[in-house]
Amino acid sequence: MYKSIRMLFLAVTYPVLTQAQTAAVATGTVGGIAIDSIRGGYLKNATITITGSELRVKTDTLGRFMFTSLPEGRYSFRLSHPLLDTVGIGVLTQPLRVNHADTTRLILSVPSPATVARRRCSNTERAIGEAALVGTVTYADSDLPAPSAEVVVAWTDFAVASKSVNKTAQRRFGRTHSDGTYIVCGIPADLQTGIIAYSGADSTAEIPVTFANGLVIQSFHIPSAVSSELSDTAGGSRVAIFGKITDEKGAAIEGARVAIDADNAATTSDSNGEFRLTGVRSGTRSISVRKIGYAASDAIVDLSSQRPNEANIKLSAVTQMLPTVNVSAIRDVGLQRVGFTERKRTATGTFF
């Protein structure tokens, strides 16, 4: 009889323990949005991780994310994205309280261009120029980081003296780390110039940029150190690029000159506007398109031996307007009245 009472007691107390466990795992929801303060708009395909756990979600095309069924407690959230890896900045929130049956709203933002430059550059560097250049240099044929490459920003300053104009060549450079990232500091915010990357004897095309935003993010690709099946001994990996030249309405343009001048490679588009350019180096290159009657076009392309290289370029028609020509003449009324002008027009000989 004692044992039966004992078993009945356990059966009665079991539901009480279950309720206590249920209360302990009361859950809430955290939803939010990730914003790209550098390029503007939403940050899509970013990873949001709860620190100290394996819980993570991806943002959608509008930067939205959501965690559901989170037990009550305090959580920190980490924002991860290739953009943040490139600029060398991390985003981690302070611990946030999640309550039972509540939905907590969270906004995660990539730091502004000014903030990135301020965090990554020293006060001495920022004193000579508040803008910065960051990015990566990778091998075009493998997408692996290119360590020890050099990125250069160069320009000329002009100073007007009392009787002369003095020119001073300026140069800023940054060397890539083992992960291929680089940073160049001390750049004037009002500068418009070209930037270029070097690795050994090879270099990329010069890319025009403006630093008005305070921060420029630019990636470069250079030929791989290990040659591929398309390589030659003189210039590394050689590839082909194809595409189509059209006008603003999509009509094919025949006879346009398509060239990568740095490699002495040129061709012309056919009757369908199509072209194929061979024998060019892989990496970041500048392709130029010229056709009489159209505005010149230059495009930066990233070429690789490991994927098709296509560039479709539109040209804008240009209407050449000649300046107005004014022709004026003053008639000699006196000579005309006595018939001199008419005789000179119809007769031969010398007139005085």
C-alpha cells in the first residue's frame, strides 16, 4: 500500500515539473534590417550571427532578417559581409534583451565612409588628406589573394606663386596583406585621379575615381603567379574577350574599333556589332571603343582564363555642330554708280 501511494505522488508532481520547464524556455523574436551606409541602400546577402551560438540568418534583397523562437535572455548580434571584410571593419551590437512573446526591432548599419576612414587611418595621415582608398587585389585566374601587391594613387598639385606656377608630384601607396586587402590613406577629399595596382612586372589598367565621398572601395585583378594552359612566357595568362557594340536603341554598330591598347590588341565589330579580341592579358584591363559619329567609350573589365569574358558596350551618337559663320560685305556704292564694278566683273585687263 505504501508503494502505491508513492507512485501516485510521483504521477501528480510530474505535470508541475513540465510547466516549470515550459516557463523556462519562453521565447521571443528579433527582426531587423541591415543598411549599407557606404554605397547606399540595403545590405543584401549579409550574415547575421548570434554570438556564442551557431544561430545565423541571411538578409534578403531588402536587407531584412529575423530570428524566431529565441529563449528569453540577452544576445549580441554580429553583422558579416564581404564589404566589411574589405574595409576591415566589424559590426557587433551591445547585448540586447529578448523578452517572452515580444518582437524586438534591430537596425544594423555598415559604418559611414567618414567613420571607416577615421578608424583605419592615423591622425597624421588624415591631417594631409581625409579620404581613403580600400579594397582587395586577387589573382585573376584563381581568385586567390595577391600578397605584396602595391596600389598607387598619384596626382600633381599646382601652387601659384607671384611669377610662376609650381608643380609638386604627389604619391600615396598601400601594400596588400596576406589576405589581399589594402588601404591607402592621406588622400585629399576633392581629388579626381586614376589608381593602379602593381605586382612584380605586371600592372592593371588605370581606373578613374573621385574621392568626394571620403572613401573609395576598389578591387583589382592581376594575372596569376602560376601560369595556366593559356599562358605564354612573355606576359602571363592570355585570354580572349568577346561582346557586342550597339547604339542607345540597341541597334548593332558595324566597324567600331575595339582595343586594349596596353596589349596592342585591336579588332573591329562586324555587321552584327559583334567582336572578338584575342591575345590580351588576364586581370583588370581597360577596353576602348571608337567609331566616327559616336562618343568614345572606355570600360574597365576583369578578364580571367577560368571563365568567359564578355563585354557589351553601348555608344552614344554625337551630332557635330559647326560654329555659326557670319559673312559680311560693304558695297562700294560710288564705283557701282559709275559702272566701274560692272566693267571689272565682265571685262578683262587690270583695273585701277
